Amino acid sequence: MQTGAQLPNYIGGQWRPAATSEHLAVVNPATAETLAQVPLSGGADVALAAEAAAAAFPEWRRTPPEERVQYLFQLKRLLEEHWEEIARLLTVENGKTLAESRGEVRRAIENVEVACGIPTLMQGYSLEDAARGIDETLIRQPLGVVAAITPFNFPVMIPLWFLPYALACGNTFILKPSEKVPLAIARVFQLLERLKLPPGVVNLGHGAKAAVDALLDHPAVRALSFVGSSPVAGYVYSRAAASGKRVQCQGGAKNYAVILPDADPETTAPMVSESAFGCAGQRCLAVAVAVTVGEAQRWFPEAIRAAASSIKVGYGLDEGVAMGPVITPQSKARIEALIGQGASEGATLLLDGRGAEIPGYPQGNFVNPTLLDDLPPRSALMTTEIFGPVLSLMHAPTLEAALEILKQCPYGNAASIFTGSGAAARKFRHEVPAGNVGINVGVAAPMAFFPFSGWKGSFLGALHAQGRDAVEFYTEKKVVIERWPK
Ligand code: NAD
């Protein structure tokens, strides 16, 4: 990829320059180097993509599922072959470490693997003699043109929460990736091009709000998947629903972990630390608040301080680095301001990551791991998504009191408990108002064959990404009631 090169869109089986002259710089968050210029496509580009996808649909839906998944088997092979190269690109544009990027590409590939099961997953069901002389059959049919709008923090995995299932089910697809990180997914589309799919089956339109608005309003787009912050999720959900589209929106998060006194003292702090500070805290499943219960307050703050302060921060391509920068200078400024707010609201700074200086990378958006102890119960930080390497600590006398704290959170993406007690874990699992639950697991990330199940302010819609939910989302059910008189 040439420095400063203008990225083309991929529409109707061709790479073509966007109609817009507006571009945005794509910047390496560790080095501040400009990597490319991404077009801010608008209505004309989205219309081209929607028309190409609509034209490709009739033939693609008639292509047998068994033939459709052959393309995905090839895609898996190509992704495996180019795994390392894509992972490096991911680190360069997003900032996460190479190990984290490799893990992300692995998770992306798993979704391709699951979608290869469509000939089984997409089956309907039938009943002979549903009524006297009448047979009834449920079949699933694709919707048509579907689109996905994705965030900066998982530039390859999140688009692949949608693309493989949409295609396998017989839909044609438009992706509008994050304008901050368009490079690794553009590389994936170069691999998709090699599959020789019929033109228009997959389309890539770069851009930001104007492209999203055009997708929301285009009549050919039947369904939309969105992943990003909650305010934008709410906007996309209501505008898409107003025009009758099927829509699923995964929003922001504020995830809690509860540490009971009988949690394993060896493994708990490292797992919470990895969850809070991995990907520089820019995971929607990151633990943001750890609530110690009773005696756990005696050992956990010191254990997590030791784990957090041992993290080597730097450029994700460099050896031994365990945490990279945050995505933009604006993110860094926002995170540092929220750390200041936590301290001014009464929390104690056990570790202050502001003003990080990383040798060799003076321009990088680095924030060191930060720990705010004794966050007051009325602090705005209890419910504000920071989306950076900041972990707040709270303390509760009992599991019941800890659960009451969690129930006040407007988000419900994930929650974890660390304990040696099956009864406590069962109570937590039963009562916690979150959709992805970890039991002695710090990052409660469902595998591709399970839905990514955010709740409350973290999700709008009914069917989630991945697994069987994806098949439900991307198909329409039709019930055929048959009688054949003699
Ligand atoms: P974002 O909301 O800023 O952007 C997401 C997408 O929406 C991008 O493609 C962007 O171009 C587009 N967009 C941004 N502003 C828009 C507007 N005003 N109108 C229309 N479209 C707009 O999110 P981000 O900063 O890229 O990603 C971080 C957020 O995503 C965090 O809140 C994080 O919790 C969330 N996230 C959630 C999940 C989940 O599964 N729930 C997963 C990953 C990230």
C-alpha cells in the first residue's frame, strides 16, 4: 500500500475511485505516519453499490447453498495463507499488538468456517399431515441486498461477523467499514476478488456518515447490521426501522467484573488485567469496572496494580509489546480527561497513565494502564464508556450488593465473576443483566457458533451477530401449506 494513496471502492466486481473528492487521512496511531487517503463516499457511490448488489441477487440466490459455500472454503484458505500479512496491516492501522491482530484474524476465520455449514444451518422443517391431507413446510429464503457498518476496534473480525453468513444465505452484500481503519479489510476484499464471485455479490464502499445515511435511505437495502457506539446505534436503528428495513445494532459497553474472596489469587488479576488493558481497553468486552466483594479488597487492588504496571506499552509490531496506542489523538485526549474527572470525583489514582512517553514514538496516541480505586457510587464514570486502558475499582460487602451495582449500569454487553463457588457463579449467571457472561473468564467473547449477545444499551434489535442468529437475520421464513386432492 503506497503512502497517501487514495483507496478505491470495490463495486460490481471492480475497484473504482469514489465519486467524491473528499478524503480523510488514515494514520498509524503509534507513529502518526499517514498510510493512505480514504474516500468519504456519498449517495452516488452507495447507489452504485446497491444497484450492483441488486443486479447480482437473482442469480446468486438461485445458486445452490452447496455451491455458494465453495467460495467460502476458498476464502478460508486465502485468509489462512495471508493471516500474518493481514495481522500486520491491522496492527499498523489500528495499533493493537501483533499477537492481538493474529487473534482477531483467527476469530474472523472462525466465522467463515461456521458459515460453511449453511447447507445444514439454513434448512427449514416440515410436517406431513399437519392437518388432514395437508403437508406444511418451512423454508428459508435470502432477503436480497444487505449491508453492514462497522467500527474501528476490530477492522477485520467484525465485518466477518456478517459477510460470510450473508453470502452463504444467498444475499448480496455491501460493507461500509470504519473510515479510521480501511486497509486490512481492503486487503481481505482483494482476496475476495480472487474468488471470482459473480460481480456485485460483495461490495466495499468506504466512507463515514454520508455513506451510512445513503445506505439507511436506499430502497434496495433490505437489512442493516451496525456495530459501534450507542448514540450512533440508536440513530441507525431508528432511521433504518423507519424505512422498514430489518436492523440489528450493537452499541457501546461498560462491563463489570465481580471478584469474590474465594477467587483464585494467582490467575484472577492477570485475567482482569488482560481484559481491561488488552487492545488498549478498546474492546467492547473489556472489563471497565472491577467490584471486589468483602475480603477480596485486601488482595485484589495490589494484585491488579502489579499486573497492570508490568505491561509493556509501545508499538504493536515491536517485540515484547503487550499494549499499543489508542486510535486517535482525540481518543487520547478524551480518555485523559475522563481519568481527571474520575480523580476529581473522589477516586484514588493507583496508576495514572496520562502523559505517557514511549521512547521512539513521540507522536503516538499512548495512554499507560490506569487504575482508579474506590470509584464513588455516584461517579459518572460508573456508567460512562471510556474505551481506553482505564480500570476502575469499586468495593461491595456482598455478592448481592455487587449485583445491585451492576444492575444500575445502562449497558449490558458483558459481565464476569471470579470465584471458586459454583453456587455464587450460578446466582450470578441467573441474575446478571448482561448478555455475554464470563465465569472465571475475563473477556467473555462467544465463539462464532454462538451469538454475540449484548443486552440493554449495548444492543438494539432481536437477532445478534454470528452463529444461528446470523442465519435467522439473513433469511426470511416462508411456510408452504399443501393439499393435493386425489
Ligand atoms: P462509531 O459509532 O464512531 O462508528 C461506527 C461506525 O458508524 C463507523 O463505520 C462510522 O463511520 C459510522 N458513524 C460514526 N458516526 C456516525 C454518524 N454520526 N452517523 C452515521 N454513521 C456514523 O464507533 P467507533 O468509535 O468506530 O467504535 C467504538 C465503539 O464501538 C465503542 O462504543 C464500542 O463499545 C463499540 N463496539 C461495540 C461492539 C459490540 O459488539 N457491542 C463491538 C465493537 C465495538
